[in-house]
Amino acid sequence: LRSGMLPTQLKAMFALCLLGMGGQDHVALNCLEKAIHSTELESWSEENSTFTKKYPSDERRWIIFQESLIAPVNKLSLLASVADMIQNDVKNDFWIPRLLDIFRHFLKDLDKNHGVDKILSGRCEVTRNNAVKLLYAVTELIISNAKSDLISSIETGIDEDKVAQQVVTDIVYAFKIIVRFEEVFWNPNESDWSLPNSSMKTLKLLSSALSALVQASSSGIANNLVQSIKNAFANSCHVMSIICRADSDTLDGLFGWTSSNEEYASEIWESFPLVSEWQLPFHKHISLKTFNLCVASCVSSFSGWEPNEFHLDSLRSRDNGNIFGISISGPSVAGFLSSYITDEIGSQWRMVNSILQNLESVEYERNLSRRMNAEWYQKVKDNLKKKGSEKNTIACFGEHDALRILLSFSNLSLIAAKHSDEDQKDGFMRLSMSVLLPLTQFSIDKKVWDSEIGTRVINDQNESRVRYYLDENSQWMGPTKQSDNKMPPSTRKRRQQKSQNIFVRQLKPSKIVRVSTSALLEEWNKGAPVREDCTASESATLSMKKLDDSMKNLTKSRTVCSLERASLDVATALIDVAAHDECQNPFICVQQAAIFASMAPKRGTNDEPFKKFLPVQTRCTPSEAIIILGRADCMRALHFLDEAQFLCSWVAKECSLHRDGDDDELPWCSRWKAVGILTYIIASAIDETSMKLSCTEGKAGSIRQWGEAVEEEIGRGKADAIFLVREYRCKETVDDYDTDESDGNNESVNEILTNSKDNLIYGALMQQLPPQNQLTRHNTMPSLPQPSQNPVMPFSKKTNSSESAEKENS
């Protein structure tokens, strides 16, 4: 080391060691500079990659790292290692210019024979990865150096114009790098319109670059700087065309405003709402992207990089929650924005009024204050504060950085318009207004222009859907698209687990009175008036729509997690359908709800959809009692046994009041008789579920004893069930049933329903599922049966025939 006789490769590695240790940056940069200028090291390696298979991203990165360790040292790999070290820690500002000179000198030499393009289009993954690292490092250092010079010049007040000129030149160079290597810096995932980390890093770089450009342009512009700023503005338009998905051809004609249009130009900037005929394709792309980014900052299931305008059908299932913080009850979609963005919008409107003195004042601050004091706005903000959601948890694909970019672009347009003549001023104003108008309309919920952007979702049908699917915590509970990304099948064999000899107490076979839903329905309809009006109410139609959507989501399930979540949604929707008077068979609805609930995850917070307020004890109707029993059965299927026992006991006490009551206020009729039979069936299912869980979980699966009055009513319900079975001449005879107290060990209600001829839907569904020991959270699910044209419980005209009822249920 002292004599300097080490080989060049070791000198280069020694420079990396010094940079990593710190404290000797000057010596390290000297060694690094000598290695880069040396002729003994190759610039880059043209060797092909040793692997050609397509691996998952995580495994691919590991293989690239492995290959980079055994690859020979060259100048590109050396500078890529330096770029890795400075990625998260740019140590001192004084050596940034020197390191930047080394990087730029190497790229200039490498690009003489189109070396960068050859590397990026080559097949060597290691070399391509090193080139990408170097491009990002150069762009980041250029922007960091420009911001540092600008801050120091403002603080000292020395050579501000000269420094501003250099800053603009550096930012333009960074823009040219991004535009030239677009496939490196910008590659959104078109399957679900998510952004990889590299693209989100590009957004941060662009936000910093445009912010520095605005800052350099704002402070006293000299005459020789105006042309440089316009040149930088033209390059920023190319960057906007990339992130807004606008073709470069749409940039033509942006500033082709002739004097013959001056009269028309003065008319469009007069009063609100402004017209939108002046928008060219490039302007429309910017306005559409601005609107989608605003929506994505309030709706966690929507990506701001979707190519089409926001719609309820474009919501996707994502891991960042289901916050829905927008309103569609106004003239266009409205929501909330961060304080930084709203302050910047207000500042730019003041600049607009100084440029367009004939334009009516939009009174942005006053309208924003009115909007923030609205009940809807306060409710959404309180829910977000209660949930602890921050802006990054809602907008997870860099939408906030993108909004900052657009605002900086608008600010730069206003600065250029302020220092331009009349022929070009209107072209800059149109670019700024393409950003300001959708932002303003979204934040103040007031129509400021006549564009159709933001109005696609505004109609009565979507407003009804939002009102139905949006819960009180501003969370979207409706259907969402599943991600199209498919994990490759695993090549590893599952490790066979050793069987454990766990003693499980055998339950002796038990029986329960089997009552079909057809028999219960006929008992329910005895003496009931036939409904003449077959038109369903709006709430009933929405319930059926929710059930239809949840069934469609269920048929799309391909993994256990999605199946479990969709099954719980179907169970909740079935309970909602049964609660309406238009429902012709509430028994089959609550039966199917319990079946689907049994396929959902057990315990946790999955009982929340079934927690509702109970009616007054003496004012409960038979229909309300059936819904309460349906919720109890769903909670039993989810292993919330205490809650299920409480609800079942509550209904049993209500049945007892009606059975023993003498007054007309608590009558006993055929409907209450059907409720009593259903109470007996569900109580028996709760007992058996408790016995099965107590064998595996001990006391955790046990329940309290039923009260004496409740047990008496359950016994009466069993007697009614036996009588009903005899009356409808079922195959089983009443002699097959034991009336002792040992009948508490009853067969599960799901087992009865599975074997029943009324439960063909459940049988068809279970035939599609793999065995339980083959179903894991990583296996893909087979296709479930498509929902039939007739929903599970159609709102059709009643019939009193048992045969037609059984045929309809089947």
C-alpha cells in the first residue's frame, strides 16, 4: 500500500473500503479517480448471464447479487458499488461535485459508442443492473448538487443569477437522462397499475428537480435566464408526457396560439365555470391524471396511475386498507387534500389573478373553509384520525409526490407566462389551468369548469351503491377487483408432518329432528296474506345487488384467504336479504348464511357484521326473530358460542312470552311456532359445536348452561318439530327420536342441511373444494360454480304449494 505497487483492481477495492469506513473521503476519491482513469480496468463486461430462467423478483435479486460477487472488477461495477454506498447516506456536500464529475466523465466516455444502450439492451443481468444503479446515482447527485448550490447562493447572496443559470442547466440535464432512458426510470405494472420502488424513487427525484427549478426561477429572473427557463420548461413537458401517458406527438401545437385567436383567448378567462374547449390532447391527459391522483390520495383501493377515469368498478383489493374518503353527491367527485397542496393551490390562484386581471376571483380560501366545515368532511377526517391512517397508507404508489410534481409544473407555467409576451402567455396559462382546475374542483366541491373529467361516476345508481357499501367508518365494504398477478407454482415438496397421537374423546352419535326448510316455510305461510305487489323496494333491490356482487367475488376466489373473506361477505349479504319482507323464504337464507359463515376464518373480529341492536323484548316480530337466529347461527359457525347462546336464549324467551301470553298484544300463531322450531334446531347445533370444541380446546370451547325457562322453551320447540314432521309425512318416524335429556348431544345443523335435499347449493360448492388436508394458504383454489341466473333467494311471487316450494329451493 505504501509503495503503491498494488494491482489496479486491489486499489479500486481499497478505495471502496475507505469510502465505507469514512473519515478518509479525500484519499478514497483520489484512489477511485485513479482507478477510473486507468487503462488496466475494463469499462464493462460483455459476458452473458449464467442464468436464463425467469425467476421471481426476490430470487432474481439474490442471484444477481451472487453473480456480482464472482464477476471480475470493472469500472462500471466499481462505480455501481459506490452508488450503493451513497444511496442512503450522502455524507458531505463538499465531495458531491467531485464524485459527480467522476460519474459524468465515465458516462460520457461510455456513451461515445452507444455503450449505455448496448448494456441496457444486453442479456447480462449483472451489467445491466450496475448501469441502472449508475444512472439513478448520477441523476440524484445532479439534483442534490443543484439544490445545495441554490441554497448556498440564496444565503450568501453571491452570484445568484450565475448559480440559477447553472442550476437550470443541471436540471435540464437530469430531465434529458430520464426522458432518454424512460424504460429504466418509469415502468408501472400494467396488470394492477401499481408502481415498483424504482418508479416511486423517480417521482421523488422529479419532485425535487422541479421544486429546485421553480425556486431558481422565482428569485429575480434576469433577461438571459428567461430563455433557459423556457428551455427547461420544454424538457419538463416531455417528462409530464411520460408520467401522464401522453404521446410525445401531443406536444406539438401547445404554443401555436396565433393572433387571430386573441379575442377568443380573452373570453375563456373571464368568469366561472370556465369552458374547456381550449384543451388539446396533452392538456386532457394532464387533467385526467391530476384528477385520478387526487382520488387515489383519498381512496386506498384505487391507483392514481390507472389510465382511465376513476369509477367504482376500478377499485382493487390492496393491502393498504379500504378507506373511501370521497363524495359523489355534488357536481363532480370531491375529497380532501393535504395542507401543503391546498396552500400551494391558493398561492397559485393569487398568481393567476395577477396575470389574468379580467378573470373572476375563485375565492379559493373561502370555499375551502366552507368545504372543511361541512359535516361529510369532518366525519371523514375524524374516521381517519380514529383509524390512525396517514397519507402514505392511503396513497401507497407515490401519488402525493406526483401531485407535488404537477403543482410545480403549474407554478413553472405561471412563471413562464408572467415573463412571456401575449402570443405565448396563453399557451402557458392553458398548461397551468389543466392542473389547477381539477385540483380546485376536487378540493372545494364546486364546479369551476365545464369539463366532463370527474363526472363519470356521478349518477343516482353509483350514489346508491356508495350509500349502501360505505360503512360509518368511511370504509368501502363493496366488491373490488382481484389482482391479476399469479404466483408461480412452488417446486418445493411439502414436508410431511409426523402424526401426533392426540387423545380425542369420541362423541356418541346423536340425532336431531330433521325439519326441511319447505316444511318450515309452509308453516310460516299459514294464514299469511298473499302479497299482491311483487315490486321490490329500493332497499331490497340493493340487498340483492350486494348478494349478487358477493357471489361473483366468491366465484373469483383462487386462494384460501380470498375464499374465506368472500364467504363472510356472502353470509352477511344473505342475512340482509332475509330481513326484507320481499324475501319469499327467509329460512333458506339463514341456512345458507350459516353454511358460508362456517367457511370464514374463526373468531377474531369476524363477528362484527352480525352485531346489531336488538328490538324491544315485547315488540319483536317473527321476521326479526328469524334474523336474530340467523345471526346466532352465523356466530356459532364462527365459534362465537357465548354470543350465539345469548341471542338464541333471547329469542327463546320471546317465544315463551308469546306461547304463554293471554293478551292480544303477544299472540301465538303459526309464524311464532316456526320460530320456536328454528330456535330448537340452532340451540342443538350450539350444544354440539360446544362439545366438539371442548374436546380440542378444553374450557375455551365450553358454554354456560341454558336457563330453565330457555330449556323448557327449547323442549317445546322440539315437540313442535316432531309434530310438524308427522304432519308433513317425512320419511323418518317420530319413534326414531329419543325424548330423553341425552338428546342435548345433537347432530350439527350444518350436517343436517348438507344431507337435506334442500341444500343442493352447498353440496355443489363442497364438491368443488379439495380435501381439507390439501387446502393451504398458498394453494390456488379451483373455480367455484358460477352464480345462477336466479339468485339464492329470488324476490318472486309467493305460492302455497309445498311441491313448488321444494322445487324452487332446489
